Amino acid sequence: MNQKLLKLENLLRFHTIYRQLHSLCQRGALRQWKHGFSSPYPVWTAQLYPWPWPIDVLVGAALSQHRLLVTKKEERPRKSQLSSTKSKKEVEVWLGMTVEDLGRAMGKNTDFVYEALLNSAVDIDSLEADSPLDEVWIKEVIKKAGLKLKWSKLKQNKVRKNKDAVRRPQADPALLTPRYPVVTIMGHVDHGKTTLLDKLRKTQVAAMEAGGITQHIGAFLVSLPSGEKITFLDTPGHAAFSAMRARGAQVTDIVILVVAADDGVMKQTVESIQHAKDAQVPIVLAINKCDKAEADPEKVKKELLAYDVVCEDYGGDIQAVPVSALTGDNLMALAEATIALAEMLELKADPTGPVEGTVIESFTDKGRGPVTTAIIQRGTLRKGSVLVAGKSWAKVRLMFDENGKTIDEAYPSMPVGIIGWRNLPSAGEEILEVESEQRAREVVDWRKYEQQQEKSQEDMKIIEEKRKEHQEAHWKAREKYGNVQWKERSYLKYLEGKGQTFLRPKEKMERDSNVLPVIIKGDVDGSVEAILNIIDTYDASHECELELIHFGVGDITANDVNLAETFCGVIYGFNVNAGNVIQQSAAKKGVKIKLHKIIYHLVEDLQEELSNRLPRAVEEHPVGEASILAIFSVTEGKKKVPVAGCRVQKGQLEKQKNFKLIRNGHVIWKGLLTSLKHHKDDISIVKTGMDCGLSLDEENIEFKVGDIIVCYEEKYRQAKTSWDPGF
């Protein structure tokens, strides 16, 4: 401003001086003119050249106005500048952010970050765009940029009110009424559990099971001749269904442990004992197949002593009942022993108030939608009741018993089929009754929210672990190139990148052939759970990677086929159907659909499919063997070719086959023959006992007397996966 004012003042003063000088000059000329001439126009002369205005006054006023205008104009940006310095721009930063992240957060490029760290203790040469920065360096850059630092924090969602549904407090003992027991039959596969239950309820359940093996939890209400009722749970004995057996033990009052008198204690027998102990459930021992000649009940009792199952004969408190499920011998004695134990337990329940229960099994029915089999543990279930199980809810439309007969009410200890679920709950979920559909939605939303929060926390842990790994890798890389200039470091990194080879299309196809994507579909939730548990035991990923891309309950659909086509996968169905249209569509798209009704057949098929993805193994099959007796050379053109004189000891030598040279038990050469002669004749086959001369396709190999020449052929065989699911 001062310079502008000075320039204006000088300009105005110069103009004033010029006007004054010009006026003085005019006056002097007039005086001379008046002396020399007489002026007839004195008035005109005075008017034409009046006395000039007060220049100093005008200049002062102009300068004051100019100063006022200039001052106002300069005050405005100064105020905005002051306000900008007071409120600096905030930059949100976080620990572990990279050079590129910091530049992006400030709205600048990475070069600005490098320039800001030039005069610091940071080794600029070692910094890359993706290098994480320490807290001190971040603060330094923000300070030099004239910005305000703000540390980012995880956004904490507003704390939501817990709207979950929970079990009621224990009922008043005065309200409790007696109930019949829930009994689980457990034991090893093919020890007669289902046949025993079949005799009790006089049905043919075992005949309907695939291969005579129970593969689901069957819940049945059995009425005995004495008028007593027992709810039986028949759990699978196969190794794959361990989770089902555990679930059966958790909802039961008494466990009937079935052991075959001819087989004794087996693997699943021990597992069943452990499940009963974990659930703190009393055991009744049923020694089955006592009608067989090789049956030995005493041996079974002695074997069980090793697992703390002590029968009454040996001073324990466990009742042992020898039975024959096939003939029905002594089954009533087993039922009476169970009822007697139930009376000692004094089983009671509260039949009033909201329902509480447990999902035993769940599946999807084409006509009825999601269906569950449940055991009611408290309250009385009626049509129209609103239930919540896990992240699913239902308004009960229909209930039926184990025979498919429609019922109106289900009391404690009753097994019941429930229809009306919005989506399929998982087996083992707790069932709770709520007052309305709105309340059911609130509970489900809350549980989904809780699951989402848990997943977010797990994801944050994984992210933090990855960040630490990245930071450690960065520091190791810095130590590696710590004393190296940036040009040399760039060259070394170029050499490292040059050593990395990219897969060609053929190599990529070979690599992808070692991956087996699978889709699993089962009839009920428990079956799918069992198959997934088997897949979790897969430990041969180094041979062939097994990828589970989808699983679910229900028949195979067009979406399953499309998904399998996308991933080049195989669909495995257990006790489900695939319609003709679906199978034709899969055949056109080259998708394999494999349906099974017995679980270990499915696993064997899966093992075979994995084996087919492995590269074929090469086997050497000997054809003949000869020993070298003499060494000589023949001249061919201008060079000498070494020749071995041999005698065939085993089999025959065939010129078109592969050969190997063995010396002192070690193979020193493999390849083909260039010539095979008997005396002077070229021949293709030399049999046992014949002499021959031969030369190899490699001239640098030297023969020695006593070496062995073996003729062999290579045969390819399909490799077998090393994965053993345990059964």
C-alpha cells in the first residue's frame, strides 16, 4: 500500500508543479504582450487565464480518499487470512497408514510427503508408496503442511437395547406335573439300535433306512402295554454323525447304551459313553444280539469297566439287560428298567406358560416348506403360537406326530413336527415362544445384529494381524536394503521381480485341475452338518485342494447347477432328488451330479473324485535284464562308438522299450538304444540266454564289465488321495 501511495503522491505533485510552471509562463508572456501592444480585450484575457485552483487541497483530498479505499480492500483478505489460520484444515490419520494414504488424506501427492521428510531422520530412499509410516513421521508431515491432525477412531455404533428372548426362570415346584422320560438309544453302528426300537413300536423303521443304517435322529413316542409312555430318540451310530449323538444326549433324560454281545465295545460305543457323561445323563446298558451263538455278555461288561461303566453285577449302579432285538426277547425287561430309573429321577415339567423346546432335526419339504422335529420341554404348544429358534421364527400352522398324524397340542416330553417356519432353523437350536410376530422379528433382528457385531470384531482382529504382518515385512525389507542407495535398491527389486514367473494358460489349467470345488445338498440339516464335519477333516490340500462353494438343505436346483458350472465343480446330494430337467441341464453344461443314500458311499465317491484330480503316477515294469560281459568299440564313419557285449539273464530285451544302466545297485543312465545286434544282424528282440551287442543314445556313458542293463516299460496308474476320513 505504501508504495502505491508514494507513486500516486509523486505523480500528483509532478502534475501540480507542471501546471504552476505553465501558468507562470503564460503570465510572463501576457505582461510582455501588454507592454508591446494595447489590448482591446482585457476582460477576455482575464477570463481565459484564471488563477489556478488550490492544488494542495485537491491533492490532499485525493490522497485521503485513495488511502481509505486501499485500506478497506486490504483489510478484507487479511481478516479471511486470520480466520483461516485460526481454523486449520483437519486431516484424519491412523496408525500404520502408508505414504500414499497420508498424501491422499491431505489432498496431495506422495512427492509432498517425501519433501516434508527430507530433513528428518527418515531414510527417504527406503520409503515406498505402500510403506507404513510411524506416528512421529505422520505428525511431522502434517505439521509441515500446516494442517491439523486428527486421529481416527472406530465408529462406535449407538448401543442397542438387548431385545433377545430368554428362557423363563424356574417354575414354582407346586406347578410342576409328572412327565414321561425322553430316552436316547446310542451305540455303535449295526449293533441293533433301530431294530430294538422297531420291536418296541412294532414298525419297520430299520427296513426303510438306507442300507439298514440310521442316518437321522428319529423321535418317537412309544406306548408300552403297561400304559407308560416313553419318548425315544434313535441316533445314528456311524462315525460321521457324532454331532447328532451329542445333540441327542443333551436333550435326553436317560441313555440306553446298546452294545452287541458278539462285537463288544467299539469306537462309537466309547464316544456314546463320553456324550452321556458330558451331558450328565444316567445310562441303562442293553446287551443286544444275545441270541447268537458267539454272544458273550460278560465280556461286554468287563470291557466297559475300562470306561467307568460299572454294571450292578460288578458293584456299580448301571442296570445291564441282555436282549435280542431280532427276536424281541427281554425287551419288556429293558422298558421296565427304563421306567424304574425314570421314577427314581422324578421327572416333572411345567405345562403352562410360553413354550420352551429344542430342535432335534430340520428339513425342507416341497409341499410344506421348512419343517422341524422338536422336543417340547416346557409349556404346551398349540396352533398359532409364535416361536423363535436361532435366527428363524415361525407362526405354527400345523403340528404332527411321528406317524404324520395331525395334532392340536404338544405337551412336555412330546416329539412334534412343526410347520410354519419363515426359514429353516439349525438342528440343536433352542425354541422359545414369544407373544407376537413383531416381537419375533425383534428377537431375530437382535440376534442377527449380535452375529454381525461378533463378525466385525473378528474381522478387525484379522485386519490388525494382517497390518502387523505387513509392517513386520516392511521392516525386514528395510533392513535388507538399509545400506543400499535407491538406484541399487531398484535394480535389486527388478532382479527379484524378474525371477517371478507367470503361469501360462496351459500351466494355469494344470494348476486348476488340482482343485475340486464341491456343492453339498442334504435332506435334513443334521445330514449336511455330518458331511461338513467330514470335509473339515480333509488334510491333503498339498495334493488336491478341496473347496466347498455351497451347501444347503433340499433337492438339487437349477441354481446349484449354474453355480457348479461357474466353478467347474461337482454336486453331491445325500438323500435328495434331482429332477429330469435338472439332470439334462447338468449334462449339457458338463456338471456332475452324484446322488447317494448312504453317507460312507458319498465319502468314498468324494475320495475317488479327489484321486482323479491328482497327476497320474508312473510305474516301471521290468521286461528283461542282461549283464555286460565284454566291452568293445566299432567305427561308424569317423568316430568310434562304444558297444557292450551282453547276455540276457531274464525276460527279453526289446529295442523300442526304455532301458537303464545299473552299476553297484545305482542307476547311472536312463534312455533308449541306438542299436541292438545279435552277431552282425540288427534285431528288435533278444530273448533269455542269447548274446547281443548294444549301444546307447548317449556317447559319454562308459560301460564296465558286470554292469546290468534292464529293459522296462512305463505304465501310468491313477494316484490315490492320502485323505483318510477315519472310517
